[in-house]
Amino acid sequence: MYQFIKDADHYVLSVDNHESLMTALARFCEEQHILSAVIGGLGAICEATFRFLDPATKQYVDKTFSEQMEITNLTGNVSEKDGKPYLHVHITASRRDYTCVGGHLLDARISGACELVVDAYPKLAPGRRADAETGLNLYKF
Ligand code: FE
């Protein structure tokens, strides 16, 4: 599903072709006991599903793009919710015509490669709790 190398709390992670990016990332964080980290990366995908929260209605609107795309940027963080790693990942992806789509990532299917860096901060444990006003899982320090 993935391979990695590490130096202290810094990881270089490669997610295998055809895998679910979020499933692999979640498994990696659980197996390495990571509850606090920043994530950066790039790669190629053939499907991505984004989630948009309409603040007026508090309704989620999900949209899936099924085409070959380059991940031009992946930015994310890991925190703790209910004792488990909680992933928050945004990506921008470029299409064949070089236009981009992007947003809050629900999941993506790797199509080629996915190269990530994960910098863990084991002395921090940023927690998240559900927030009624926004409908989001917000940091709660
Ligand atoms: Fe988000």
C-alpha cells in the first residue's frame, strides 16, 4: 500500500499505484502512531472527490472528477480526534488542458505515483472536536 523511509520524526512516503490516497495516509499514520504532523506532496491521480461546505446551509456538496490529473500541490495536517489520527488534506490538481481543480479532499485514486513528506511533531497533540456553529471539526486546544 505504501513504503517509507524516516529520519527521526521526518518521513518520506510513497503511496503505491492504484491505491486510495486517504486510506493509505490514514493507515500510515495509525501504524506509525502519528497524531500531529504536517503533510506535503505531489503525484498523479485518476479520480478525486472534493467536499465543499456551504456555510449558509451547513450542507456538504461533494463532487468527483474522474480523469487523469497531476497533483500540483497537496497540503495537509494530522491531528487527534477520539484518540485516532485525523487527516485534513487539501489538493490542487491539474487536468490535461492545464486547468486546475481543487479543494478539501475526501479521497483520490493514485494513477502513477504519490510522493509525500510527513513531518511529525510527537510532543504536540492538537485535538479536534465537532463544532456546532460551523459544522466543522475544529481544533480544540
Ligand atoms: Fe478542509
